[in-house]
Amino acid sequence: MSQQPGARTSAMLDAACDLFLEHGFAGVSVNSVIAKAGGSKRDLYSEFGGKEGLFRRVIAGICQEVLAPLEMLPMHGGSVEEALVTFGKTFVAILVSPRVVSLQRLVASEASRYPEFARDFLNHGPSSAYSIAAAILTECYRRGEIRRDGSEELGAIFCDMLVADLQFRAMAGEVIGDEIIDAKVRLGVNVFLQGLQAPTRS
């Protein structure tokens, strides 16, 4: 029985994701994806345009999958510190997860030949997270808890200060546990808010 177009596309993406993360971009052929997922070369080229297009869809899919918990975080209720700690712990846990670390390594290894892969990862991954952080900061500003409105630049500063060393440690093979993430995020939030919290009214 032949697959329906939507199911065939999903099967190719799932197969390609597994193969790319295991073997790298250069180590995967269109034929190997077809062998694992079924369908035909014509189907794959019609849907994705080729191996590069397929990998770009894999990047977008993984980013969308792992960022879903951030998109579900509440924007209302709780203090600014609670909101940023919750966001920060979720964000850092995502960035140092094995799946995302594997994708980062893969994108970085191909960035000189395929800069569009790095741009896709930035747009679908970090930039999306920056926007979510900015929305949280904007809500805190609206409530009078911080003295500067949220912007994507401010969201990026907050996110990047949390992950810089942990991200490299994870890419070097270290397992980053919950206690390390919690301590780093709470310290980062404390330092970040010292420059943003609104003065106490006397």
C-alpha cells in the first residue's frame, strides 16, 4: 500500500533526521533516506528539492520540536524573577540536550560550505527563543517590574549570558545536569535583573 503524501513527507523527514544526526550531512545520501523511509527519489525531490532542502527542513523541524516547551510558558502571573528562572531553566535544558547538541555540531561543521544551514538554525532556533524572552520581559515592563521594555536584543543578551560556557561544555561531551543548570540560571537572572529592575517606590 502506498503512503499518503503527508505521511510520506513525515516518514522522509523522520528518516533523514535520524540519518543526518548519526552520520552527518556528507555521510547521508538521498538513496539512504529512500531506503529507510520508502517512497522514491521523485517524491523526495518534488517535496524538498534535494538533500540540501531536506536538511533545511530537518533543521526547522528539530528547532520547532525542541522550542515547543518555551512557547507554552505562561506570560502572566508570578514575579519577574520567577518568570525568567522558569524560562532560563527550560531554555538551557533545551540547548544542552543531546539532540540539539548533535544538530549544533552538524550545522557548525557544514557552515563554511552551506552558510544557509547556519542561518536557518539561527532563525528557527535562537532567534525564536530570543523573541519569547523579549515577550516575557515586555510583560514584566508593562507590570512595572523592570525599567526597560523588552526587545529581541535584550532577550538575546539574557539568553546568551546563560548558555555561553554550558553550550561549549555540552558540545565537548560533558553532561550538564539539572543542578548545574539551576545554579547558572539563578545567578544569571540575579545579575541580569540588577540592571533592569525598577527602583522601589518610597
